Amino acid sequence: MIAGRRGRPARRLRNPEAEARLFRGRALSGFAVVLLSLAGLAGWYFKLQVLDHDDYAKRSEANRIKPRPVVPGRGLILDREGRILADNVPAYRLDVTPEEAGDPQALIEALSQVVELAPEDIERFEAARKGARGFRAIPLKLRIGDDEAARFAVERWRFPGVELVPYLNRRYPYGDLLAHVVGYVGRTDEDDIARFGEAHGVFTHTGRTGLERYYDELLRGVVGYEQVETNVEGRALGRLGLVPATAGADLRLSIDVELQQAMVAAFGDMQGSAVAVDPATGQVLAMVSLPSYDPNLFVNGISNTDYRALMDDPARPLFNRNVLGGGPPGSIVKPFVALAGVDSGLRTPESRVFSTGEFFIPGQSRGYRDAGRGGGWVDLRDSISRSINYYYYKLAYDMGIDRLAEYMHRYGFGEPTGIDLTGESAGIVPSREWKARNSREPWYPGETVIAGIGQGYWVATALQMARGTAAIANGGRLHPLRLVAERRTGYDAPWSPLPAAPAPLITDNPDHLRAVQEGMENTIHGRGTAVAMARGAPYRMAGKTGTAQKISRRGSASLDPRTLPYHLRHQALFAGYAPAENPTIALAVVVEHGGYGGSTAAPIARRIFDAWLLGEMPAVPTAEGEEVPVVDLFEGVQSAVLPGAGSTFAVPAPSASGDPAPAPLAPPVPEGAAR
């Protein structure tokens, strides 16, 4: 250090060697850091390019090649003659993947300038988007027209995450004719995915009602996958591989479209239900629930207006009367009660009782009236054909409710018929056990009496009545009812029948069953309650009329149901089969608010028999009194026209009095005999 002037400290001299050493140290440290960094980078490149090559190669390939699900075509549904009842037609839809599409509001505003989006489309999309995961594609619009598809293809680059997807859309060519049989499909939702699994999300539609629901898994098939090469924009460049989808199975029904049309036409403007069955197999030939609805409305989401119109209709067109409905069967049960009487040993076919017109339970002064002034001496055959209530009042009382209920279950009442439709009602056979589960009151003897004529707590469906009648017709075999007869797993594959379930015998005594059959034949061809039905018929029929009252009458005065308010009129019923000597069709008809079975339900049954046996399609009376052939009602469905559709059948007019007036019943249920 050098001393400075005036006592200031000397200035420190620079030390070049020290600075050089410091620089060299820093340089070496920096170089070492660079070398270490280069070594680390080289090691990282080595890891990426060598050690992790396979993994990243797969990822790169996945970015270039995307798997795309191949949704199979839904299986077709055909009638017994091969007419298509549920078809698939080509269509386009817009799918949106929310996490790729960006702001949904901006997307919808921009898309609305290219394709027409209804408010309901937007509402359904928003509801689905809020409940779905962002990576899952959501249909925005299910039916895109050709012009809209072309416009969107041009503007596709503006909408990442939006795809125009071709698919097959469900269509029901016969509209409301088979709505309650075939059913319909609806849009797949989160509930469906939760029920069937994540893989189900690729299916745009799921069966909702009818056969579409019951056989949904069989109809929808198995999903396939294809490998699609794409560019950086996600646009497909080509297909590299394919795992083909397995198309859904086709179903051929036992339903005959022509008979179905005849059944609808036979009802005219009346409401109700009917079931026609092949007695030899239990296969359903036709089945209607009227009024009906157009299932095509539901395929891609029904509008609020259309849905509200269906829900507000007091006739309940959405309600399947055959599967979910039911009511008192009235006198339709009399052949079965008569069979139970002879099978139980309480009666023989020739046993006679003297009908005074009013039955009294011993020790009671309250009587159970019959129609008219009594039928005199009556055996089993007369009791069925003339529908004598007194015979069944006494028989039911003698049997007791426990034994009566046991036999009715044997004949298929109070049990599902086995029909391949979801949610079938089992109905109700009156019994002590049933009342104990549903009431705190004891069982009264009067309830046993009225159960013998199908009144009281009884609930039976047209399916059960048709099945039981078919068992009487075929010699006693109680076949489970079926709609689907055959299936195939490819267009060129052969049809294979569905396995048949066992058919138990309802009786072990053919003579007893023959006596019941003769009583049912005499109903139409003797001096029974449906003799007008046989006029001009070239074949013999067997059957039973029935009338289930909704209100009781007082005293002995007759009650004309046509004078009552519409909603209080009796239910008219008929069950029968034809030809009587070799039955090929068994039938049950229920006409809501129809009055008497003999004057309302029986003529409908005759028209249906004629259509099946003679090929004569019934004519439909119009408000102007003209008769319109039924072929005009199904314009556009040419394949469904019967060869004899232009012919008409005039049903004989009922007498002024109709069926014999029903009798009053005892409390606590509505009074009245079943006719």
C-alpha cells in the first residue's frame, strides 16, 4: 500500500494474478455447468429416444391414429309374413365434445348460423352437458338434413370438437298401429349409461317400451371399432384397421299386421283392448290397446306440445291396457268357475239347480238377484250359454273362496301370462290372503258369492282372458303367451325359433272340458247371449259375453247403460274361439264404457273372426253413416292390405234391450251381475 498525500490512505494496486485465478475458476465452473447440462440433456434425449421409445411411439401413433367406435345397426322387427315393423333409415347427427368445443354459448350461436337449432335441441343439449363428462360426445341435433350437412362440411374447420356423424335412425312404418306392441326407442341418457355401463354411451338410442325395451340388448348388437388416420386438425385421412360390429338380431313376431288392422277397424271409434292368440302355441296373432299413439314422435325426443297433448288426453293413449290395465272380468269367468265346479267334484256337467232369480245366503235376508225372473232348472251348459248368475252364486258359495281362488290361479288368473313385454300386471284373484294384505276387514260370504260371477275385487287383463280361453279351446293346455316367434343374427342367417315354455294342463278330465266347450258354443249357436253374432257365419264359434258394471242398480228395475254418463257405463267383454271344432284363433275383447258384451263386444269379435278366417276386412262407419274400407285408413302402407280389403261385413244390429239386464250385487262392492 502506498501512503497518499495529506494523510490519505494509499491506493490499492490491482493484482492481475489474483484476477486471473478468479476468472479461471469461474470459467471452469461455468464450463462444468455447461458440460453437466449437456450431459443431462444427452441423457434425457437418450431416455426419450431409446429407453422410452416404445411408449412415445405409441403415443405418437395414438395422436395420428384414433380409434372410432362402429355402432351396429339395430335389429329389425318384422311381422309373421316378413313385413317390417321397426326399420332403420340413414341419418346424420351433430355430436359435440364439450372439452374440445370451448365456450358452449359461443359455439351454439356460431352453429345456429350454419344449421337450424330448435330451442328444444339446445335445452336437451344443455341438460345433457351439465350431467355428462366433458370428454364424452353429446348429440346436439339428431336429424340433420342433406343441405345442412353440406353447409356444415364446408364450415367444419371453424368448429373443433363438433362432428357430423352418420348413423341409422329408428323408424316405425305403421305408426300407431303397433305402438303398444313394438314400443319405441329414445335417446340414451345418463341413467342408461349408469345401468348398462360406460360402453353403452356409444349407442344413441335405447329401448323404452314394448319389444324395443324387452329385447333391447338383443336388438342393439355388439359395438365394433375402426382405426382412423387423422391430420393435425383431427380430420380423417383414411382407415387403417377395423374390428367389425355385430349387428343386432332381427325378430320375427307372431303378429299379423292385417289382423292387427282388422282389429283396430273392428273397434271403430270405441276405446278398449283386444288380444288374439293361436290356441295351439300361445303365440299372439294381434294385440291392440285403443286409442294409440305414434311412436315415431319419441325416437329423437318428443316436443313439449306433442307430449302434453298425449298426457292431457283423457283416453290415455300412452297407457297399455293389455299389459298394465285390467278390471273385473264379469261373466267371462263363468266357464272357468263351471270347470272348477266339476273338477272339484261339487257338480257334474248334468247337475241341475233351480234358478229362482234371487240367491240367498243361509241366514241372510239380503238377496243376490239374477236377470229377469230366474232361469228355472239349469245345468252347466245352460248356465254358460244363458249366463245364469244364480248357478254361479250358489256354486261359488258351495266351493268357498279358498278353493275358488286355487282353481282360478290354476287357470292363469292372478298370474302373469309370460308375455314378452315389461311390467305385465298379474291382476287380482279375490282371496282371504289378498284382502288381509290390503284391508283390515274380514272376508264376508257375500264377497265369495259375487266372485263367482267375476265381480268384486277381481282384476283380470285381456291377456289373461285370451290365454285361459285358448286353453279351453286347445284341450286344456295353458300356454305362456309370446309375441316373438323367431330370431336371426344376420340377414342371410336362418331363422331360429325361440324356446317354448312348458304348458301345464288346466284339467285332467276331457269330458269336463268338453261340457264347458259345448256351453260356450251354445252361447252363440244355441239360445245364449250372443246368438246375433252367428247370423250368416259359415263357421261355428264358441264364446262367452260379459258385462262388468261400474255402478249398481236398486230394486228390480233394469238399467240401460246407454243412459248413463259415459265414464260410468259398463265394460263390455267377449272371450271366444273359432272355428269351434278346430280352433285357430282365441280372442278376448274389452270395450271400455261399451254397455253390454252381447251387443257391443261380440260384434267386434265377429269382425275379427271374419278377418282371420275369411279374409274380410271390416268396414269402419263414419260420422256421416258411410262405410270406409279399412285399407283407406292405412294409406301409404300398401304391403299391409288384405286381398279382400275392399269387402265389408255388416254386423247385425243389437236388439233394443241388448243383453239381459245385470243384477245388483251385495256391499261392500258395486252391485250387478256380469253378463
